[in-house]
Amino acid sequence: MTSLLVIVVLVLLGIAIWQLTKIFHLTQVGAATYNENPEVASDKDNKVNGYLMFGFLGFIYYLQYILYLSGVTFCLEHLLQHTVRNTTA
């Protein structure tokens, strides 16, 4: 289990470094003009990402509503009681 955690952390660290290098390249002075740089988001890209964001938001609300109707609750006090009970046993 520890090795899985280490692998996940290394993958996430690699992704973070990759994103930082992309940001660094985008902020360089004297970069290509707006039309020549494919990494700059266009209006179409922004529109698609907006739809995806609202779709994801709707999915989260739908999932929350379904869980509410099915009686699944996430009560913090209940979780803490189980945690305290299991650690003292």
C-alpha cells in the first residue's frame, strides 16, 4: 500500500512539473503571436470548457440529489464516533 502511495505521489509530482514548464513557456517574452501559438485558448475552447464545467457541476448536484434520496448521509459526528471507537478498541 505504501508503494502505491509513493507511485501516486510521484505521478502527481511529474504532472505538476510538466504543467509548470508549460506555464513557463507560455510566459516567455517574445513568444509567438496569438494566431501562431496553439496553446493559447480560443473562444471556441473557452466555450467548450464552459459547457464541460457546467456539465460536471450538474453531475455533482445530480449525484448529491440521488444520494440524498437513497438515504446515504455523511454525518461528521457519526464518522468521528466510529473513528474514536475504533482507535480506542
